[in-house]
Amino acid sequence: MAILLGVAARGGLTEADIASWVAAGYGLVGFLSIGFSLYYRQPLSFAWTIAGAVVVGAALGRLSFSEAIGAYIATGILMAVLGASGLVKRVMAYVPVPLVMAMVAGMFLPLGVGLVKSFGDQFVIAAAMVAAYVIASMFPAIGRYLPPVVAALLAGAVAVAADSRVQLDHPIVWGIASPILYAPTFTLRAMLELVVPLTITVIGIHNAQGIAYLRASGYRPPENEVTLACGIASIVTGALGSVPACLVGPVTGIFNLSGPTEHRWVSGVVFGVLFLLFGLFAPAIASLGLALPPAFIAALGGLALLGVLQNAFVHGFKGGFTLGATVTFIVTASQITILNVSAAFWGLVIGALASALLERGDYRALLKAA
């Protein structure tokens, strides 16, 4: 949610836009987790794509929100076709994972830098949050019951309440969600800038991680059906203002840490119910988030992404394609715009070109394995 608010602030979205995103991205997607977990008896948890949200946040300075909506819907259609045709595995087999993870690292870098900058904006709030995060991480006895990010959230809330200079004067709206149906605008520049990065982040990052966790736990996840469901859901939620839906990798990993394998599907149902409730009260969630100081949001978002950023660096710069991954990271982190297309797209293209020219052995190994 902190990341969503940060993206919304960068993109100039209104409170109504944020509430609609929350209602669709949490509430409606929660139904997917409930339905799939019940039907397949596996812990299948769905949400909106965080990596995709970061891509969109960088693009909203150049694209209108209606153009982004059109890209969401186009991404959903593409994913639905890949899922229905069974081409998911074949297509993703030709995409080097290190380049994708390097792109993610480049996209998330500004949010990590935002954590550092929050010390200059509200030192006491940022320091309290980081201290709580470190303590909960250092001592497993604490972190077991109070996860580091939750500890940071609580410490930040206390620091905000104790700081007399911080005024929470934004009114809290109490009510039930009423999503907005947006009219999409389909433009070539939005398709080029958003559809490819969004599709790759959903299928190649989020879904791939979740499916890997499930297979490691002894399940046979319905990969094509998951991709098809993400595509259909993304068409619906996209029209309501949310970025595309995905299978959540880290959450799936948490669900498979303990408990009898045959009963873990219950966690997916509970997850979906909680998401549904969160989305139901979207107006209150959105207004409360907007009432908090920007430094609080920046610090919380940066801390929430530390593990993701670390994982992206680890998997992006080990093994093959290291030069291509480095080029991808540099281009993506530069946030350059070429022909009105964002750096995330060009990072993948230029990084892949660098590997094709200078790391031919890695590409031959990839094609042989595919």
C-alpha cells in the first residue's frame, strides 16, 4: 500500500483514483485467491503487481491515466492469450532471467533511494522506522511475532503522533468502496512503453516465483490457468484503475514455510478474504494513506522493498548474462525516455542486444536449454 501511494503521488492520481485502485487491486483480486485456493487445494495467492506499479509510476509523467488504463487492458488480453494457448513456458524460456531481474533492480532503485532521502525530510520519523526494522530483523524472537516492516509501520505511527509539527489534517473518509469505471485510451506509445514490461514482470517475475515455490513444496501448480486468470482479472481491474494482477511470489513462499502440505490451501483462502475486506474499505484506506507525511510513506515503501531489491541484485548479477544485466540495470536506473518510451523497456532491449553481441555463449546455452 505504501508503494501504491508513492506511485500515485508521482503520477498525480486523485484520492478517488487511489480508492478505485485499492478496491479493484485488493478487493476483486481477493476473489481469485479464494476461488483458486479452494478449487485446486493449493495456496494460490493473487494481488496487483508491485514491479508493474513502479513501471507505471515512472510513465505517468508522460502518459495520461487513460493511456495507462488502455495498456493495463492490452496487457490483460496478451496474458490471457498466452495462458489460453499454453505458450507461457515457451515464450518465457527465451527471456534471460538475469536481464529481467536487473530491470527490476533498476526500477526499484529510486524507491530505495527514497528511503535515504526521507531522513532529510523527517529525520525522527525515518530514524524510528529504520531502528524498529533493524531490531525486529536482528532478534528472531521479536521478528517472529512482529515482522520488520510491521514494526517499522508501528514505530513510524508513534513518531508521527508524537511529532507536534506533523498535522494530519486530511479528512478520513469512512465508507464502502465504489470503484470507478474508466474509459481507456489505446495509443502506440503506451503500448510500447508499458505492455511488454508489465507482461514480463507478471509472468516472468511474480508468477514464476510463485510457481517455483509451489513446485518446490510438491504441488503441481496450474501454470496456464494462473496466467489466463491473471489476464482476465487484469482486464477487469485495469478498467477500474488498478495495475495488472499476478500470482504473488513472496507470499506463496511464506505460505509454504510450515504446516501440512494438504492443508496449506487454507492460507490462500484467508489471504483472499483479508484482501477482500481491505478493498471493501478502500475510501478509508486511501484517505488515511494520504493523511500521512510523505517521509513516512517513502520510508515504509523503501523498507518494504529492501528484500525485493536485494533478491533482484542477487539473481540479476550471478551466473550468466552479467554484462547484459549490468547494461539493463544502468539504462533502467537512468530513467531515460527515448521516443516517449520509458527506461524499463529500453533497459531490456539494450541489455538483450549487449548480451547478444558480447555474451553469445550465454545466449547459445539459453536457446539450447529452451
